[in-house]
Amino acid sequence: MTTPPPLRLSVVIAAYAAAETLPEQLSALIAQRPTFGWEIIVADNGSTDGTRELVAEWAREHHDIRLVDASRRRGPAAARNIGVAAARGEWIAFCDADDIVGDGWVAAVADALSKSRFVAGRFARDRLRTGAFTVSWSPQLDSLSAVGFLPGFLTAGAGNMAMHRTVFTAIDGFDESALAAEDDDFCLRAQLAGFALTYEPCMLLHVRQRTGLRAVVRQARAYGVGARRLRHRYAGVIAEAAQSGIALAPPPGRPPAPEAAIVEASPPRTTVPSRIANAVWRVGWSWGWRRAHLDDVDQIALRGIHR
């Protein structure tokens, strides 16, 4: 059998129990119709809610969509890795099953990757903002996230991230042992390996924030755990750099996009429910930070990574 030629872009969606939200994401992607060869891979991580059947039905109508069984290893990191292993694209982009890419997102990804090897885009939250008890802020609205313990390094959410396949391969993809913050870890390892992370505001993603205090505290706790484990994991890099007299710095990237390219929405008025959600978030994050188990976290060594 002849192997199909590589495509320009593979969009990988890690999905678990996503039957309710995934159709909106697939509709937004299919509507874009890029002029180059591409594919949409839905890596199903063991759903039992009809996600697999839904994707199979979409794939029968749209040949650009493929369903990949990613149930043999669990977690978003594993699902993305399995999806990339099945992908045929020279470039890889990620988005999540519960968000919606903006108009022109696929073209913006391709344009960004023609200039940079590793990019991440902008979040917008107004379109999918539902319910009263949601936090009043979001990362990645107008910039990427700074890393306090590694000054100058940046992180981004995997739900709006793209790269040349060579970047993904060079660092062996996402760390499947990470319980949270696997995307932050990916960003740091990529930069330590010499790949600059560039912010591309034209890659717009409508994100679905957690609604309800129980959902807010669960997510916050997971983020707190992820942040503590991440800092612990890179303590070895920081200590070794200090001992060796090496000034850790991220690889130089392109200059930031001109301000005209960044369309800012007016900040939402902070309501009483949002203020309560903000307080609950802080409590949940602190709880996760304090309760994080660090014994099973492998520390990253400086040698062989930074160049």
C-alpha cells in the first residue's frame, strides 16, 4: 500500500466525554476550508458518552476528519501524543474539544508557522462565558504567561498552540506523567532545547471557562498542583545553572506583533458572583499547591537540554 504524502497541517484535538461541545469545535474548523492540505485528528481518550460515534459520523461526511483511538494511555498529554503519532502533517496544531477556534484560525496558524517554529495564540472568553460563577480573568488574553522561577521564559495553553513537527519530536512530545501543567512543561522544555515560543494574537481561540464554584475549585486545585510540581521539576535546572555560572535565558524570538494586530475586548465588570469565584479559585489553587505530591516528580537536568 502506498503511504499518503505528508500534509501541510494536522490539527489534533484531545477528546474525553466531549459529545456535548465537540460539534461546535468541528463546525468552526470545517468552515475554514484552507487552500493547503490538512487534517483534523480527534484523539479519543476512552470516552463512553458517544464521542467516538459522533466523530465517526462527522468523518463519514468530512474526509478531513479522522478518529484516533487514544484510550490505551489516559490523560490529555497521552491523547495528544497518540494523536501526533497518527498525524501526517509537517506542522502540528492543538485545540481543545470544549473551545471554539476563531474565524481564520487555521490560516493564522499556517501564517505563523511559516515564520516561527513554535507559536501560541490569543484567548477570548466573552463568546463562551456562561453562568455567573466564573472567574473574572483568564491567561493569554493579550500575552503569554511569564514564569517567575525562570525569568524570560514563557508558557501557553495547549488549546491554542502550534509547532513544526521537528519541535515536538525533539523534546519527545508531552510528558504523560504530568498530572497537570503538561502544556507549561512542554513550553519550558522546548525553550530549553532552543525553540523560541512566539505569541501570535491572530490565532484567536474562544475558551470555555469553568462555571460553578465546584468546577472552579477543582480546576484551581489542579492548577495549583501543576504549578508546584512544575517548579519542583525545574529546580535542578536552576540549581545546576547557578553552580555552573550559566545565565539561563530563553532562545531569542521574533519581535512581538504590532499593537494594531491585537484586538482587545473591554474588560468585563466584576460582579459579586465573579468576585466569589475569584476567591474560591485562590483557595483552591493554594490548596493544590500545598497538597502536591513531589516524590514522584522527575527533575529536569540542564545537561543535554539547554543549548
